[in-house]
Amino acid sequence: MPYIHPDQRESLDPLLRPLFRIPLTPGQLNYVITRIINAYWLRCADYQAIDEITGVLETAKFEFLRRVASSYEDMKKEKNGDVYGS
């Protein structure tokens, strides 16, 4: 879950702000995520790190789907009509 304590956000957000000012292509977004993962991996390269990284990616994906994609799909369903059950 991305819901860390506000104090922790204060120390991380300044590092991320430069990224928010540039438009990223999907490839560039993948690159940035991969570089962050690699930096984590190189600090603690073991099976537990593989498990942690995989878990973080999965939960981030699920949270994005739950919070963003589901709402978007619901809005599109209302606008364009439901294809299930019709």
C-alpha cells in the first residue's frame, strides 16, 4: 500500500517532484520504475528482496486498478452502456 506516514512522504516527495514536471512516455515510466527497483535490488540482493519487489509491484498494480481503472471503467460504462448483461 502506498499509504505511508506523512513524515515519510515529506522526505520522499522532494525527490519525486522533478519527475512530476516532465511528461513521461510509457517507456520512460517503465525505465524510471525499473531504475528504482534496481537500486533497491542492489542494496539487498537476495530471495527476500525478490519477494518484496514482486509484492510491491503487485500491490501497486492492484491499488491502481482498484482506485483508478475501476472508476474510469465505471464512468465509461455509464457513458457508453454496459456490455455485460445486455
